[in-house]
Amino acid sequence: MPLPSLPSRGARALGQAMAMSMVGGASCFEFATRPQPAAANAGPLSVPPTALRAGVGGRLTATGASLPEALALAPSAICATDLASPVDGARRGAAVAAALTAAVVCSARRRAGGRGGRDAATWRGVIARTAATDAGAGDVLSDSQGPKVLFASAAIGLSTGVGVLIFEKAIQFGERFREDLPLPILAPFIGAAIVCAMFSLAGPEGLKGTDTKSLKSYLAPGGALPPPNWPLRAVANAFAAAVTLGSGNSLGPEAPAAVLGANVAFGVSQVFSLGEGSAEDEEETTLDEGQGAAPGPKERAFIDQALQGSKVVAKMEAKEIDKLEKSFRKVILSKGEVLMRQGDDVNDSDPGLYVTSSGELDVFVAMDDAEGEVGEFGKKVARYSGGGQLIGELAVLFRAPRAATVIASQDCVLWTVDRASFRAAGGRSQGAMKSLSMNSDSVVASGAAAGVAAGFNAPIAGIFFASEVVRPKDENSLDLTTRLLAAALSAAVVTSFTGGGPGFLTDVDFAWKGGNVELVIFAFLGVTVGVISYVFRRLAVSCRSFVAWMKEQGYPENLLPFVGALATVVISLWCSGRVQFDGFGALNEVLGDAKKALDPDVSEWSVGPLASPRNTGASFTAMALLGLLASKMLSTAACQASGLVGGAFAPSLFMGACLGAAVGRATAALLGGVQVISSSATYVVVGAASMLAANCSVPVTSVVLAVELAGGSSYEATLPLILGIALALYISSVLLPALFEGLSREDALRQFEDQAENLI
């Protein structure tokens, strides 16, 4: 089926929202700076309902009285529109409006230099420059990376949306190919064969170097260089994931989508020069002794001594000073060379501040009324001799042009740092707030959020996913807003072309009906999920140990993906292929079955329905659901250990859905005539979210994703969701590891954090 043309309903809503946000957001911000009656907002302008809803989201964000309030209101505006609006472009438009307006507010307040004390004309000028000018267009804007980061985040969101759209189309092509095979159940072998061939062609390094940890290290100052063929590896990883999933192997798409977004973000960061370093910079500064060398521990101690008492570091914290010292680079001058010329402007990438190490330099100033001997460069007014002296503080602190000409009177060695590195370390220019440029963690987090948002059609869950998995450090005031923008735009791109919609069935009853008494049953479900999650983790460890043993026995590592495919095929034979990946098809089959009454002639302890053909209307029993749960656990653990490319989100949701449906079935059979209880569908969504949280260590993401995937209809089950997730996490991550592995609470929490970070 051909893709719809761009002026679709979702695309129009997206365009209207962005226009209203950028134009109306600035006026809303002016409105926020001075008291006006509510009627002042009204006017003769007629706007479409979608754009009006987006504008409301923008106003919610823009009318905050302070920068923290604006940032706090941005997620609230998106959440409100996310739950209140239909699942279409309007929701995405409102999200984009809120994010863009918050970014305009942040940058505007940044440039105005404070919270209040500005009249309306000043605010209008500040906001106009913020919204319309690029970061390097002039002195006013080059002091802040706000607009530059905003546009880079938009590029991350749009590019990731396109990338995930192609990724999903590739998976769908594989699914159609699988359906046309004489024996579709054997398709995992074909996918494994292609992945094995890719591993063989890639060589010993395989497709490594594209995970989020590697990407963050590339962006950090002094970090590793990316592989020369990094773009090819990133594309190959996405293709391997599409082959793995399209052929039906038992994994999920969320990790490949997040990694795809993170790699897009890394690429965009190189174009926009975001982050704390870049591959090109590192390649030029990896010399040990010569020009451009990075300082070692002894040199950093020398630089630290020279900086003490300087206004350059007066407002910087210890960790920021340490980061700044690592950014210095060696400069070697020969006698007679000019270090700087009076009146020259200093760009962000030019050497700004110098620390003398050895040699002598003469300082000349050109003055109209100079007396005495005046040379080509003016009158000699001073001499820097020896080490530990600072040159160029004004250029770094106040963006001032050079006040003098400095020439080496003998061979010299100096250490220098540019203004971009100064700001990236946390330095302040012109008495302003901390720099709004993105740190390396936030660049990767924006990409990961965009990938999950597009992959699941769940922008809010994508934002929380990035916070819980990537865990950005040292975030500044614009990072959250840029993540909102990237996630909203990526989801908008996908939904504009595919139509979007909730992942779960929405014609089922998710309501919590049993009151506080039923919370005991949901608590039991949470505890059970915690136990099963722990069993799954140990099963995954055993599968990895088995694969490691096979390597030791001399089996070719590139052929090991066949182990996962074999497990998937064998298990599929007795459950009619329900463990094979097909999006949310198998999960919705369980969810749809949950709203049907069980045939009275079929016992809840029968496993017969498990082998029934799919989509034949056969009802699952509690025992059949438990059998399906065990099957999915084994096939997913085998696929992960064997080296097939995919994630654990979708399998975890399916495992939890099966367990929740089984508990719901059993509860209805035992208590249906005694106590009013919720439908099995409620237990399905609580089980799915609890298992996701326990398996992947993402509790907040699990709550939000459960609501978004159900189109907001599961919102009434929020309290059971939170209860189930909390108990499942405690049982699987703290209690059972302490009982069976002897881990302390601190070790258990560290393992919990590592598990989340290792997802991508």
C-alpha cells in the first residue's frame, strides 16, 4: 500500500501545532510577563480545533512565571493532551506545541538574564531573536546554544521518526514474506541465517560500537574514537534487528529502535557540534607530546594551580573545573610568533584562555596618545615570563575582542582552552546562567527517547525510558525540553504516515471495579510477577552460560544465532507460533480472549487451547496461559543469549499479559460469585506493566507505557498498576537476590541500575 501524502491529517496537525507554538508561544510568554484579563487572549482569528488544542498545550507551558515552572509544566501539558485527545495527530501536535514553547521560554529567559524586571518591548525583542535566529548569527545569540540545541533536537526527532518508519516497514516486509512461506513456522531459521551471514562478513568486531554506552564515550572529552565504519555498523544493526523480528524470532523492537535513535542523535551531534567533544576534535588532539596534546595528571595539577583565584572559575564547581582542565590543549610557539592580535574577535572554537608554561611573551597595546618608543604593534606594556600566568580571561568571560597583541619573545609552551569547551564544562559567560548546550548523555537520551516514542507510538513513555535507561548526568535546563521535542516529533512522523493508534485493544474493560478488597489480589499478582521475573533472569543467565560453553567447545560464534532460532521453532510447534514476534498480535489475542467467558465444558486446568490454531476463537484457560508464559520465557532467553538482535520490552509485556490473564481467570472462577472483581483485561494490563518493570528495571516507563498503549483507557487501573509494579520490582530486584545470591541491598540496587542501562 503506498504511503499517504504528507498533507495527511496528522501532518497538517503537526504543522499547525508547530506554527502556533513558535508564533503564539512568544506572545503567550509576553502575556505571562504582565497581568492581563483573560479576555485579552480572545480575538477574531479562527483556528482549526487541532491547532487550537495545540495552542492550549503551548499556553500551559508558556505562562509559567519562572523557568523551573515552565519546564515542570511542559510534561504536564503533554500528559494532559495525551490522555484527553484522540490518538491522532492532534495529540502529537499538542506535545510538539508544548515542547517548542517551553524551549522558546527557556531561551528567552536565558537571554533576558533573569526572571523579571523587563518591559514588554524588551521581552518581544528577546523572544523574536530567540525564535528566529541561529545560534551563530550574532553576538547576542552566539552566547547561548539554546536555538541551536532546539533545532538539533528537532532534527533528531524527525530523522529518528523517518528511520523508525523504515525499520518498521522492513519488519512488515519480513512478516509478509514469512506468511507466504509453505511452512511459516520455520521462518526464524531464515532470519538466523541472514544474521549469521552478516556477523561473518562484519569480521571479529562484528557490529559492535553502536550501543548507547559507546556513543556516550565518543561524545565525552578524551573519549574513544568511533569505528571508521560506524554509520555502516549502525545501519547493519538496524537491518539485523528487522530481519530477526520480521522472521519471527522471540524478541522485541524497542531496543533496536532506541539504539537507532541514539545513533541518529550521535550523527546529528556531529553536524551541530553538540556534546562535550567530537570525533574530529579527538582525532586532532591525541598526540602525546606535541602541538594539541591533552594534559596529563601533572599538567592538569599545574593548570589547576594557575586557575586558583581566577574569575574564570569563581562560580564553577569542583567537577566542572576538573572537566575544564581536561579540555586544555598544548600550544607551542617559536620566537617571534604572534599569539593574538589586538582587536581580533574570538569565536567559540578559537583558543580563548591561555596558561603559560614556559618561555616569555611581550604584550603590546596600540594607543593614539602613546608616549615613548612605539613599534609595529603598538607600545610594549608588559611581559609574561615563566609559567602559571593567565592570558585572555576577558575573551572567555565577556566575549570581548583581544585587548592587546601578544608575541613570543622566545620559544614558549602554553595551555589553552576554547570558549565552547569552557561552556561545556559549566562555565558562565557575561554573568549568564549555565550554558544551555547539551551534554553527551542528553544527546544520546534524546535519540533513545525519540526511538522508543516512534516505535511504540508513546512519546511520554519514550521520555521516561531515556531518563531511566540512559540516565543523563549533569543535565541543564534545556535538556528535558529538547527530549520532549525529539520524542514528540519522531512519534508524529510515524503516526502521520501510518495512522498510529494504541498498541493494545481498546474495546475491552480496563476498569478497576473490586475496590480496596481487590487490591489484595493485585498485590498477589505483583508478588507472583516478581518471582517469575527472577526465574526469567536466572534462566537468561543459564542460557548465556550454555552459549559460552558452546564457544569454549569450538562452535563458531557467528553460527550461534541458530540456537535461538531453533528454540523459537521447536517451542512454536506446540503453541501454534504464539511465541514468535508479530507486533502486539499475540498479546491482543490474549487481551481479546480475556473479555470472553470460558466455555463451561473446558476446565481451567486444561492446556488443550494452547495448541489450537490462532484466531479461531478458542478460549485460553489459566493453565494454557501459564504454559504460554513458560514458552515465551524460554524462547526469549535463548534468542537473547544466542546473539540475535532485539529487545526484551515486547516479550516482557507478553509474559506479564499471560500471567495476568491466568490470575484474572483463576480469580473469576474462584471469587466471581462472592466478590465483585475487575475483568481479566485489567489483570492483563497490570501483569504486563509489572513484568516489564521487573524484567527491564523501568518502573515509571512501565506505568506510562501501559496507559499510552491502551490509548488512555487503562487510566482507571493506575493504582493497581503502581502496586503491582512496586511489589514485582522489590521481589525480583531486592528480596530474592538477597535470599538466593547473598547480595546486599546496595549490590542489589547496583545490579538493578546496570540491568536497565544494559537494555540498549
